[in-house]
Amino acid sequence: MDFNETLQYLYDSLPVYQRIGSAAYKANLDNTRALDSHFGHPHRRYLSIHIAGTNGKGSVSHMIASVLAEAGYVTGLYTSPHLREFTERIKVNGKPAEQDYVVSFVENNRGILEHLRPSFFEMTVAMAFDYFALQKVDVAVIETGMGGRLDSTNIITPELSVITNIGLDHTQFLGPDLRSIAAEKAGIIKEGVPVVIGEKDEITSNLFIEAAEKRNSEIWFADDRYMALLGKIDYKRGIATTDIFKDGMPLFRKLEFPLPGRYQEKNIQTVMQ
């Protein structure tokens, strides 16, 4: 099979949420753990940062990955869904995975895929973790797909967990209110692993504090210490100048960000923390 035929095979053979909706959702980690065992637990070969949240997790993931790569770390990035090309989901230092790798992954593992029939998302998580190990990344930034506690990415033990914010999303799976959804996303907080919460909220903040205390995890709320203010936006260049403050004092002035939306202020604060 060539690359396009491989993708068509995956779309036709595996449950895809965007195509069949809730029928593709599997409320357990059984398939993910089975795939992880099949590939020899590749996620244990590198450090990771785990990012969940209703909004902003994609932007925060990309920013953190960019910072790490600029600092000299070989950095993997897993996000979903893709916008144009499937390989956008899996990147190393900003470069998408090779199409040949996708083809060989499917051809070499067709037996286990047809035996387990994982969801499309479960398969892509396994593919990403395997690719990062093959590329010998130093660290991988891993974005959840939905929720946290039962998300396929939640087999990792990261160096840091990040929850950007909480809103009413996927209520049919995560629960009918903000506290229920927050509890699901708090499921990425691991024993002894620090966690950053992007936004304080009177409904959910105490829940995160309690979850962190139960797991002996340090917890920080980004907007306690950091404030980002977007200034002039150059829409032609797609650039916004940004001032960043720490503890009320200027930290950076007129930084240029290629993410000009005002909503990015909170995402920048989260990355700074």
C-alpha cells in the first residue's frame, strides 16, 4: 500500500470518532495498554509532558514543544486532530513524521491492529509513542484527545502535567457540569508529578487542589504569578507583540508571537508557569 491507501485502510478499518461519533469512544485503556505492551512500552524511553484542557491545549502544546526544541532538546509533539495532513499529529522538532514510517507501521503491525480493532485515536497514540522512541527524542509533549482519566495518552508518567482550563465539552462522555469534567481531566495528575493549572476558577480550583494533594503533587495556578498582555496585532504578518509580567513586574517586553488572538494571553501565561 502507498500512503494514501494506508490512510484509507485505517479510516475504513478502525472506528473513527469524526465519522461514527460516540461508537468510536472506548471508556477504558485496555487497547492502549495492549498496544503499549506489543511495542515494548516505548513511552518509557523518553521524558514527557502531558497536557489536557477544554481550550488552548493545542496552542500550549506547540509553544512548550517549540521552547524545548529551541533549548536544544530533541522534542516530540503529539496533537490531534490534524488540520491538513495526517502526519501533522506526530512531529519531532517541528517536522512531521515521514509518510514511509506511517506505511511501514501499519504494514508491520496489521495483525495486532486487526486483532484488537483499536479506535483510530488509540492507534495514532501507539504510532506516536513508537515513533518518538525510534527518533530517540529527549522529551515528548503529549496532548490528550478528550478528557484525561480514560484518554489513551494517559498511560504515561510525565515530568509535568498541564491542565489549561475547564469548559463544557464532550458532556456525553465527561459529565454534565464543570466539576465532573474537571474531575476527568484531573485524572492526568500522577503521584508526585507537579501540575500546572492554566486558569483559576471558583468551581473547579478546589477540585484540582484536592486531587494534587491526594497524589502528593505540587500544584501551581499560572494566573497567580504571570500575566501576558497582547499589544499591537499585525494581522498581515500574523504577529502580536506581547508584554509578560511575573509577580506584577515586567519580565519581557514586546515579544513577538505568531499567535495573535487575544485568547492566547492565557495560553502564554500557562507556558510561562
